[in-house]
Amino acid sequence: MGTATVRIPEEKRDILRIIAGIERTEMKEILSALIDEYIERHKETLDLLSKPEWIDIIARGKNEVEQGVAGKRLDELAD
């Protein structure tokens, strides 16, 4: 497994060291778990952005909102 160097502000690094010591774990294990959680939270976004048709739909919707186009009622939406 490859590694990467990550710059962490000193005060956050010190707190992370304290937590790692209390939990009797390594900082890299804590960071790895946090990265896994972050990736999981963003999988849906990545999935949507990997579909060009969705990007177009989102862009059109954003433009409509900016132009003040009235939205649709729930009964007007396609199933």
C-alpha cells in the first residue's frame, strides 16, 4: 500500500496525538477511518457527477432557479 504525506496544522496534530494515545491506536488509523467516512458520504455525489446527463439536468435546474422559473407541484412531476 502506498503512502502520502499530509500536512496537518500543529494544534490539530497535537490533539490527534492525544486522542490516538487515549485510544491506544495510531494517528494513521484514525486518519484512514476519517477518510473512509468522507468517501462514503460523497459516493452519491461522485455517482451523479459521473453521469453526463445528470450534470446537464442539474445545470438546467440551477439556471431555472437563478432565473426565477416557477417550480412544479408534486402531481406535475413524472413518475
